[in-house]
Amino acid sequence: DQQVKQNSPSLSVQEGRISILNCDYTNSMFDYFLWYKKYPAEGPTFLISISSIKDKNEDGRFTVFLNKSAKHLSLHIVPSQPGDSAVYFCAASANSWGKLQFGAGTQVVVTP
Amino acid sequence: GAVVSQHPSWVICKSGTSVKIECRSLDFQATTMFWYRQFPKQSLMLMATSNEGSKATYEQGVEKDKFLINHASLTLSTLTVTSAHPEDSSFYICSAMIQGLGEKLFFGSGTQLSVL
């Protein structure tokens, strides 16, 4: 049973525009959410996180929004750059941040 | 940043043989490491939590006798796929946790296992 879902396997966006990645979860016990970025032949690297006590967290071009009532979070990248082309994973944890449930990932392609 | 080295990056083996995958934390000590598996177009699925000096904790549905985990030192955890079968073909990836660094996990680059 997949508790974290990323329903869009891919996203294509023009350079300079906003990229919006979506993630839904089913487990109401999740209290910490993270986004990871993965390039080919490399492991995922941490990007940004948000605690369930917040509804927004911003770090430079990256902003994560959390809607607990909808069990939905999103990652906004603005402006998008070619180097942002990668697979983005949404992950969630409940009480133990090291033990994560991952989504299937969204492949982002930023075109010139 | 912290580095986790995973080896080998890919391996092809015959059905029935065993394969060992290593996960090393290069510049930090990791009391806890995690092993994941990812099938094509699916999520990274946690297989087990590896704790230094103690037995690994396996997730439901993961056969501990098939996927042997050893975390003998603070910088090395190994996953051995015993008597591998074609259905074990998958992408395996480890991560290591640094105490006191909040939520950040550091991942290896993964191992693509193909069992013929």
C-alpha cells in the first residue's frame, strides 16, 4: 500500500517559469515531509523539508507548501533552471525521521 | 557535504548465486543506515534499518534470511542478496543518518542488480 503518491511521473517546464510538483499522502501520522532531488547515476540529495506544524517553508528558489487537511504537499521551483532537470522524490516520516516513505518520483525537464 | 559510497554500482549475476552490496560513510560515523529497493516506475521502498552492533530491523514482507544485513562498524553496512533470483533484480540504495543533523539523510548512488 503506497502511502506517498506522486501522480505525475514527468513534468516539462520552460526555463524561467515555475515548476510545481505535487505529492499526496494517506497516513495522517506523517509529521515530517521532505523533498529529494536525484540526478542519473547519483543518490538522492536532500532539497527541502517541512514540519507538520508549518504550512510553508522557503529556501531560495524552492518553496514547499503543506495542506494537512487535504494531505497534500507541493514543491515550487521558481524560476526554473536547466540544472533543475532531475527526478524529484517526495518523502514522509511519522515520528522517526530516518524511516521514510517515498513517492515514485517526478522527472522534471527544464527546457531552454 | 557528507558522502556515502555504495559499491558496486551495478552487478549481473546468475540465478542462485549471492551478491554483496557495500555502503560506506566516508567522512562520518553512521550508527544507523537504511536499505531501500526500487522497482522500475515505483517508489523507493524501505527494506530494513541497519543498526551498528545489533540486528537489523526488517520491514514487513522483507525476508531477513534472503537479504542479510551486517553493520559491523560505524562506517560500513553490507546487504547480501542470498540465492538471488530474477525477481530480485532491482535498484538497491542505502542511506546513512548523521546524528544531530536533523532530517538530513545521505544516500549512496545505488546498485542496479540484474539476476539472469
